[in-house]
Amino acid sequence: MTKTELRKHIKQLKALHQDTIATDSERIMQLLASDTHFLAAKTVLLYHSLNDEVDTHQFVEEWCKKKQLLLPVVVGDELVLRHFQNVDELKIGSFGIAEPTGPLFTDYDQIDFVAVPGIAFDKNGHRLGRGKGFYDRLLPQLTNAYKAGICFPYQIVDEVPVEPTDITMDGIITL
């Protein structure tokens, strides 16, 4: 299956599972909260989810009080990272994503854990994103971070088409 075909296929599956997004998200976030790599991390890069992704909103609000929490912000063709301390500092940015306005974070070596959204993942940790390459450009800079794909179970496929610039996840958190 090509990347375009796989994106279309997952979009159809998401439409079929709309009624379970909230409960499945809650269960997946509980798994993340108990993950040993996450628990050991001091500086964590999460994401503020879109409607069709595992819902991270409540999780982000809860864990910003317990860890140094970062969220990405789209600037041109790149992701920059900003501290997140409370929901009041979010503003709608590129692609309709709520983005933090907190201080810029540039010490990527301090990041211990990153939760990575995706359209699809395979059992080898390969990831298919939305096609803009934002995470493919960011992840190689996070050399000390454990990289965990976060997804619904129907987003796990046999094989994701891989290119040399694609970054493999260290693990996948799903039901």
C-alpha cells in the first residue's frame, strides 16, 4: 500500500471508530502514564491532539504540574518547542492546532521522552505521518529521547512504507 492509500484507509477506519475515541484515548493515556520510560523522564515532549488523534488534552494539563512539559509549535516548515505550564497559554496556530506561547525551549539534549502522533505505525516502529515531514525533521535532533508512537489499535498495520528520512519509534503505546 502506498502512503496515500494507507492514509485514506486509516481515515476510513477512524470514521468507523468515532464513538470510541474518548474512551480509547483515556485508556491509552493511562498506559502512557504507567510507561516506565515516561515515568523516568524529567523533560517530556507531548503534543496537543487534533480531533482524530488520541486525545492528549487532559493528560497535558495534568502532567505539566509534574514534569517539564514541552509542546511543538509550527513555524514555517519546522517544529519549535515551547514550555507548557497551563491551558491559558494556548492559542490556535497552524493547521488549527492549539499551541503554547510559553518560553522557547532549545536544549534538545534534555528531552528524555517524546510522544509522537501518527497516521499509522507498524510493529517495527515505522511511522506514517500526515505528510509534511515536521516530525521527520525534529526527531533526529532528539538524540537522548525515548520516542513513543501514540495511536489507536486500528492504526497499527503490517507495514508502513519507509523512506531514508523516516525515524523509527522506540516503542508504540496503544491498546
